Amino acid sequence: MRLTTRTNLAARILMACADNPGRLLKTAEVANLCNCSINHTAHVVQRLQAEGYVSTIRGRAGGFALARHPEEVSIGGVFRVFEGDIPFAECFDEKTNTCPLHTACRLRRYIERALDAFYHELDLVTLHDLVQGNCGLSALLSLKPEMPDDCRP
């Protein structure tokens, strides 16, 4: 199993937002922090905004920020937004499935159960769990000059 780049980037963007509360982030600065293209970052931010995870303000003085509290952002929910429309295997897409074993194969059911377990585990994780007190992450994603109070010795 492998996550798409956009799912990985969505998690990075949300962690950057959570680690910089009260600040509008710019697409270019987050792309730099997350080591990806501005264009790819903009597309993911647009999707996060459409799904209500971030709010955006257009224009020169604009940017984006979390639209929810980090405790309210389920990582499983975020992953479903970006991975849910991608079939895990050929047989999961009824329109393009050409597998000759489809009617008799039992593997699909086991894969479905494994995917359900995967998402269930991620549903238990919030954005808050990923960033709270994570001093190493703050050092990498913070756009503030000093570390948060909970990271000081």
C-alpha cells in the first residue's frame, strides 16, 4: 500500500497550518517547507478548502489557515478525501474492471477488511495528535522565530 503524493502533501500542509496558528500561510512558503511545487501545493490547498479543512483569503495579503481546530481534524477523514476516489485494485472499479477472477475471487473481501482497519486506525488520530508538543516538527515547519512554549526545556 502506498499513499499518493497529494495525500502526503495534504497532511504536511495541515501540520504546517496547525504548527502556525493564527497566521495566514502563503502557498509558496508552505511549498518550500514541504519540499514540493507551488502548483501542486495550490491544488491540494484548493481541495482542502473545498472540503472545509482550511479557509482561504485571496489577494496579495491573503493566504490560508486551518478552518477547524486541530482536535477536530481526523487524519482518516483527510486520507479518505484524497484516496477515496482511487480504486485500491482493478476489481474495485466496476467501470474498468477486466479481471477474469472477479466473480470467484475472495481476495477483494480481505482487502476491503484491511482497508477498513487502516482507515479505522487513522480515524483515531487527529491533527492535534500529530503536532502537539512535537518539537522536531515545529522546528521544521514553524514560520515563527522562536519555538512554542511547550517545546522549550
